[in-house]
Amino acid sequence: MCTTCGCGDGEVKIDGDDPSHEHEHVHSDGTRHSHGHEHAGDHAHDHGPRYAPAHSHAPGLGARRMVQIEQDILAKNNAYATENRQRLADRGIFTLNLVSSPGSGKTTLLVKTIELLKGRQRVAVIEGDQQTSQDAERIRATGAPAIQINTGKGCHLDAHMVGHAMGKLELADDSLLMIENVGNLVCPAAFDLGEAHKVVILSVTEGEDKPIKYPDMFRAATLMLMNKCDLLPHLTFSVPRAIEFARRVNPGIEVIEVSATTGQGMDAWLAWLEGGAAAARGQRQDSVSSLKHRVAELEAQLAARDV
Amino acid sequence: MHEMSLAEGVLQLIEDAAHHQEFAKVTKVWLEIGQLSGVEIEAMKFCFDAVTRDSIADGARLEIITAPGTGWCLECSTTVPMTEVYGECPQCGGYQVQVTGGTEMRVKELEVV
């Protein structure tokens, strides 16, 4: 793990490649240098003196002072997320961050969604898993472009990884981008990726009290999809109780009951998706037309000066 | 929750500050952690020590300032203290409470040489 730059777990791979780039480092003895990083576990480069001993007499050292920081711990991730969000908005791409426990049926739901949207809406997928590219392969089998991020030991995707993956995907203007996060109801809640919304998937084969056991995730999500609803007749799962728990941690959360297997509820989910996609498209068109308007104004000013 | 990633985030902020404000060693770090942020203080301290080893903040003391949890109860139309994100309103017992404070995770200040 690279604990110096911290810009990602040492074992992160995006479709098998290490995301590597330049970093500047400040060492504890005050020296500064920059070098390329291969984000592999072993650091081959020499870091020189490891730390300044307590009796260091380097010039300018000695006087203790206070430095105000006042910054959010996740500021770095949030800055990458803001950059991703802007890149996506510029192209009218409606982006969702899909989060759930492992085994909730996220990938099956995605495959079904892509098939139903065929010919109506272009979809691209970023898949996050600790290991293997099986999920990206399942998505590619539908014909949609997909890229796999393997987080290695990491338990969540971060905005830096997603930014790299976006660069490698062929994203179409006005399309849908689905980011399937690592199956984990804890950590992904805190990491903004630049998405429009987090969508949490709770399958009815899980406990209906998951929203209050993992409140951060249900608080961060805009929509809860209750998946595998075709199995309800065989279970003791209470849908109203699950909704009540979810609204206890997030009074505003929307809920759609679906079954990726039978197609139940998929219409409502697709309508929700298309509504979001239309809004993203509309915003892009608005910003394009306002830019055109501004360009026309500037050209008029320039023409007036030429005269 | 993911205290290791958070500790890495703290170190990044410290290194950025070192770059802009020209200091060579950090001796104390003040973090503001909200009661409802989900951060385990003991885990944070442990991860901070691990992540800062051999860095500019090696051996720095971590001071935690706890920010109280507060929420807005829709039923009572007032701000109420909260100890859990999904907790009930201490006044009416309802659950229609939106968290308004206590989710902070901030680096406040550093003591540097």
C-alpha cells in the first residue's frame, strides 16, 4: 500500500493496469522531489533519509507554530469527485453509484436493466470488485461497454479510481453510467465518486432491519431498490417494515420493489432512470446553449471593436 | 468504518499543507470528529500511527475534538440532540429526524516545527 501519496490502494487495477502517474513528495527532512509511481505493493525507489531526528538542526527548524487547516478529511476524494461530476455534467451523462451487500443481485439487475434499455438509452458500466473481472465480462456480454476496477484489499471505490476508469471507457454524450461499487454496506457510503445519486439495493432474502444496522449507507442513498421480490411468498420478510426502517434513517428515501428475474417493478425503475437521464441531458443542453449565447455576445463585442 | 482510508486522507492534507506552508515536522494534529460520523476514535488513532510512520507526521500526537450530534425533528420543528444517526427524537419519540450536525471529519489544526 502506498501510504505516502495515499491516492489508492497499492493493489488497485483498472482492467488489469496499474493507474500510475507523477507525485510530489515532501519528506520529513524538508526535501521535496517528485517521481512516477507504479502502484504496486513494493516501492523500489529510494526515499533517502527516512525522518528527521529530534535534535535536527536544519535551518529554519526549531520554533513550534500552529497551522490552521480546517479541511474535511475526505477533501482529496471530494475534489476528485467534483472533477468527475463536472466531466459527467458537461456531457449530459446520468451517473449512479450502486451499493449493496454482496449477493443482493446487483449485477443481475444491471444486466436486466441494460437489456430492457436497449435501443432506448446507452449504458456504460464501471464494475468494482476486490478480485476478478467476471462482473465486467457479464456486462460486456450484453453489448454495453464495461470496465473492471479491482480494489485488491480495498473495501470501496474512490473518486480517483473512478476518474481513471472514466478515461478508459468510451462514454457517449447523454448516456447512463452505472458504477457498481464493491459489495459492502459500510465504507462506500462515505466516498463520493461524482455520481448523481447513490442507489442502495436491498434484497428481500436479507434482514429487513439492514437499514438500521447499516444506517450510513441508507442515509446516503436517494433510492432503495428492493430486489428479488418474486421470492416474497416464500419468506417472512416484511416489505412495509423494511421501508419503515429505511425511512427512519432517511425520511426522504424513495423505494421501488423489483425482481430482476421476473421483471416485476422494472417499469418503475426504468422510468426513474429515464427521468434522471432526461434531466442530465436537459442540463447539458442548457449549458451548451448558454455557452453559445455567451460566445455570440463576445463575438458581437469583438466585431464592434474591430470597427 | 474505514479508518485506514481516513488516516491516509489526514496524512494527504498534512503533506499538502507542508508543501504550501513550508514546515518539516508535525508534532500535534487536531481532528474534529462528529459523534454521528461513524468514526471509531481508537481505530483512528491506531491507523494514524500506522499510516504516519516514517512520514512528516511520524510520532505526532493526535488530539480529537468531538462535535455533538444534532438533528432537526420534523414533528417538533426544532433542533434536538442526537446520539445515533437513526435515533428517535428525545422530545416526541418519532423518527422523522434529519441529522444536522455531528457528521464532521475535519483536520482543524497542526502544531509544526
